[in-house]
Amino acid sequence: MSAISTFLDMGGRAAFVWPAYGITALVLIGLLVQSVRTMRARERELGASERGGRRRERDPGSAGK
């Protein structure tokens, strides 16, 4: 048990090390959430754009242009 507490104490520097790990984890999680939200928004935009493009291609008035 003392080996675990020695590791968690980080040689007396635990007050600096563990918060740094926590902040890093929060930043990485925040970047992941932001990336997934942006990806989903871009996929929705792309889907709407593709649907709109198909309608324009089938428009009989634009066939002779």
C-alpha cells in the first residue's frame, strides 16, 4: 500500500502534477466535444447541399443552359 501512496504523492510534487493531468484531460475532452459537434454540423450542411444540388440538376428549365 505504501508503494501506491508514494506514487500518488509524486515525490512531494502531487499538488502540481495531478491538477496538470486534470486540466489536460478537460482540454482534450473539450476539443473532442467541439470536434464532434463541428463534424455533425458540417455533415448536415453537406447533406442539405447535396439534396439541393440534385434538385437543381433535375430542373427541366436548366437543361438547355
